[in-house]
Amino acid sequence: MPRPIIDVEECTGCGICTDTCPNDVLDIVQDIATVINEDSCTACGDCMEECPMAAIIEIEED
């Protein structure tokens, strides 16, 4: 199942991804988007599509 990875160099902590995620997978922690509930991620891609900084990618894990 894919999981989101945050590029901390690019993330501005705007919160758009946390507002967009339908499963509360992400939260802003110390001004950076952070995966807090990885098991709830359905790999919908909404967070990646909405991130204005393109700071989120998904990687495939077994």
C-alpha cells in the first residue's frame, strides 16, 4: 500500500493537505505536515494534488 512522504524542505505548513485528507492521515506538527495516521491512508492522492508546494509524494511499500 502506498504511503505519503513529506518533503520537509518544501513543506510550508500551510495545512491545505490536512484539510483535504478525508481520513485525517496528516497533521501540522511544528509547522510541517506530518503523517500521524499512516494506517488510515487510502492512497487517494488528494493531499498530493492539493499541495501548492508539491511537497508530498507517495511511495509503494509491501
